[in-house]
Amino acid sequence: MDNNEYDPEILILTDEEGKELSFELIHSVEKDGVEYKALVPVDEEGNETGDEYIILKCVEDENGEPVLETIEDDDEFDRIADIFDDELADVFYDED
């Protein structure tokens, strides 16, 4: 039997204050050897809690483990946000 159900990838992230937050991965992009992820906040049931997404950069910590961090450089953020906006525009416009 073909199962076409969508099984979202939910990430649990810890903010600067130690609070755990849930996000659904909606898209990822690799640019110049760096991976970036677009995430939307979700509640305990996996329902989106907002209509905007955040973009985080994948880096390795001191142990070589992958971690997500905010993009501090404004130019880098603007460049990556433009890529996500272009690639996700069809998805969000198709829903309306």
C-alpha cells in the first residue's frame, strides 16, 4: 500500500534561557558549503504556531557535532533569506 501521508521533521531546540522550543523543518538549502534550515514554530501537537519562519545556520560545535545557530552577519542573512523566499514562495502562495 502506498502511504502518501506527510511526516514532518520536528526539531527540539534550546534557546539562550534553556527553554525547549519545537520547530518543524520546512526547507533546507546549501550555499557555499554551508547548510541553512528554515523552521516554523509548532506546539506540542505539531501545529504551526505562527505564519513566519526562521532561518538558522548549521555549524559544528567544538566536539564536531552539528548545531543550529542564528546568522549574525546581516549581509549573509539577507542573501540566504532571499534564497528561501524565492524557493518557498510557491509553497506558501499555493496554500492560499
